Amino acid sequence: MSVEQAGTRDQRELTDEPDAIEPAPVPAPGGGRMALFVGGLILALVGGFGLGRLNTDSGGTSAPAGVTSGDHTHAPGTAPHEHGPASAGTGPSAGEVGGLALSSAGFTMVPVTGAFQVGQSQPFQFRVLGADRKPVTNFAVVHEKPLHMIVARRDLSGYQHVHPTMAPDGTWSVPLTLATPGIWRAYADFTAPDAAGKQTAVTLGVDLVVNGDYVPRGLPPAAREASVGEFTVTYEGTPQLGASAPVLFRVFANGSPVAGLERYLGSYGHLVALRAGDMGYVHVHPEAELVGGAVKFWLAAPSPGDYRLFFDFQVGGVVRTAELTLTVA
């Protein structure tokens, strides 16, 4: 199916956005697979997307002018914990998923560009407008970055975790290469002061169009482990609908646990979950320290269905991503 018409529709809808921008058209690998849902996955299905503080690039962690420090750590034994869309201007609410809308909690994501050519690196630019319809330039640094962006195609393939940079006028920019035709989703996860001055965690989402014939890929079957180069990643734990449960990720090399997991963006691992069907988004962070060599998350399944889990970890200075399918009955 061609996505060119979808791109035209999206560009027409963008012209209705606020002004300021004219948008352009602990088992070893191979062991049992337990029914998990990864850490604190209290997704926020409310029409905004809440990508909780994730960082993937290796750039510096200094914040641009206007950015305030809002980072925090997750102490060992932290209760169910997750980053998602804002609720009532205070932060994520349990049982919700985010990233389904351009606007949430008084903030609106306004793209400058939205159409891409297959396999070509192109800048993706956007601004975040506040309730006053002016570009927001004051963001808190959370997990070492003022804004985290996740990108994936509608069939949950092509996952990317990138970090745009902000110009003084509030325009964010990041180079993106979208390898296949279709509709892609870009999630912007950030924390900024709301109209009352209270810091608000928000995730906004927008579709990006790559012209060409879209051939969707089937979702891989549910599994408890995944191979990433020479590494094997497994998880333990069983998520509950509406109730948080611990989920532990372990990394193996040649059948033995990896002892050299490194902190990446301030944590030993990061987890993103995207729900099949509507791409509802959840980003969960682990406890501050390893638990028996495992990266521990708290997760609550927002609804039955299939999810694609993306677990980022770093070894030897290289960040890798394990991808697994989770089915919640």
C-alpha cells in the first residue's frame, strides 16, 4: 500500500497545529520463557506519549541554555516505577499508555518536517509549544538528557533511540535515517514546567511518512530470550494487569552471565515497550543497582495484547538493543 496519500493527509492536519511553525508536506539462555512484562510498564494510553527518560547517543550530557536539572535516581527497592505521559499535570498515571497524540498536558509537538526518502539521512525538526502557543525552551535534564526520542515503524520494526539537540529558539533537530517505506512514529519524551510552574513529565508522538510501497513485517512470536550479536538476553517475571511486578533482565555471553554491564544514561539498562495495534508507548527505568547481576524493572501490563520490548544495555562502551515480543493474556 502506498503511503503518499497518508503523508498528504498528515501534512494537512499539521497546518491546524498552533502557530510558530509552518510544517512541511535468572535462567541461562535457552532456559524457560516466563510470561513477563518488563519493568514498571504502567503505560499511559491517554492521547499523549510518555517516553520516560531514555538516552542512546554517546554525546555529552551538558544541558543547553534554559534547561534545568531535574534528574533523579531510583534507589534499590524502589516501588513500582515508570515514566509515562503526564496526568493532571503531575506525571504518569498507572494503567495508561502514552505517545498517541501530538498534544498532552498543555504541550503540543509541532513538526517542521515529516516526509522522508527511503534510506536517506535527513534532519527531523520540531518544536514543543506550551499552553501559550510559544516554543518551550526550559526543560529538565532527566537521565542525562533534556529530551529523549524513540522512533519505530508502525509494524514495530526499525527501533531507534536518539537524542535531538535544541537551538536557542526552541527548535529541536536530529538526523534520522528511515530504512523502509511506511508510516513511522516518533516519540518525544521530556519534562518541563507547566503553566503553574510545576514540572510535568510528557510524551508526545507524531507520524513520519516514508514514501513507497509499505510491506508490513509480522510480529515475531513471544519469547523469553533474544540474541544480540555475541550476547543473549533473558528476562524473568510475570506482569499483572493493573498491578506492578518485578521483571529482571540478564545478559549472557557464551552461556555465562556478563559481569561487565556498564551504566548507560545513568542506568544499567533502559526498557521501552510498544503495544501492537496502536503503538501505545511505555518507557521504564530500572532500579539504581543491579540485583543479583540482573537489571530489575517494575512492570504493570496496561491491557491484554501483544507488545514489543526494547531493552538497551551497554558493554565495552557499545550500546546494544535486545528486542522481544511479549503477549499479555
